[in-house]
Amino acid sequence: MAQSEGRRNRVELVATIVLAVAAVAIAWSTYQSTQWRGEQAADNSKASAARIESSQSFTRAGQLTQIDVATFIQWVDADVAGDTALADFYRNRFRDEFEPAFDAWVATNPMTNVDVPPTPFAMKEYVLADTVESERLAAVADERSAAASEANEYSARYMLAVVLFATALFFASMSTKVRSVRQQEVLVALGGLIFVGTAIFVAISPIRLIA
């Protein structure tokens, strides 16, 4: 009888420990899940902002390209017509970003050299700052989206941990409701096993603290 009572006391002690640490673990996992959800929201917000700015830069680049094309066509028409004054008029109004490509294209003798790009816009020198910025922002958006997906995964992992810790807590709690020492031992062992496995899972998960 005394041996059975001693077993019961040990089981109840272990159950109490599991209950206590599981409650703390649930609170920690819930906190971490919330932190990672916040990180996900912040990354999604940054990704959306970067995409909007990228689209704006892309639109500006398209508008500037249209201006370059229009002035170039006018210059070609004037040059072909032999109207030097009008050709110079349009030439002097080329945008700064267009001039390097135009000069490089003219240097290839496009009137006689069939192996050169048909227009300055196909030259490697034709680079618009807005195009570069649009591509950079698009890359930032992709990076932030990937970070948001990763944060969402971590948040889900911690929520799973919450469920598992709650399961361990449930079994430990149930062990105090049954009268059989053997049943108590089984329930506590099951709860303890789930707790240890989940604790290892949480231990290898990334931690997000308040910045």
C-alpha cells in the first residue's frame, strides 16, 4: 500500500511539473507565433510598397522611352530630308540618358554597316535609371515576399507547437482525474513524451524577439 502511494505521489509530482512547464511553453509558443505573424505582415507590406514603386518607375521609363523614340524619329526624318537645321534642333533636345546610346549608334556607321543594331534603343548604352530602379525594386519585392512566406511558415510551426503542448497538458491533467496508478503513469508518460518531442521541435525553431 505504501509502495502504491509512493508511486502515486511521484506520478502526481511529474504531472504537476508537466502541467507547469507545458503552460509556460504554450505561452512562449503563442508569443513566438504572434511575433512571426507580425513579421509576415511587415514583410508583405514592404513587398507591396516595393511593387508599387517598381510599377511607377517602370511606367516612367516607358514614358521617357516614348519621348526618346519620338525625338529620334523626328531627327531621322529631318536628317534624311537634308534639313540640317531641323535635325540639329531635334538633336539638341535629346535627353541625357539617350545621348550615349545615340552617339554610340552613330559611331557604328548605321547607314552602311548592316551588322549594327537598327536603332539606338537596341544599344547596350541605352540605359534608363527608372528601368534600373524598377528592376531593383522588383527584386526587393521578391525578397520581401520570400521573407513573408518564411515568417508565415515559422508562425505556423509555433501554432502547431501550441497544439502539441496543449495535448501534453491535457494528458498530464487527465492523469490527476483517474484513480488507477497504472493509468496515471501511462497518461503522464504519454504527456511527457509529447512535451519532450515538442520542446525539441521548438528548440530548433528560429526565435523572433521584439526589435
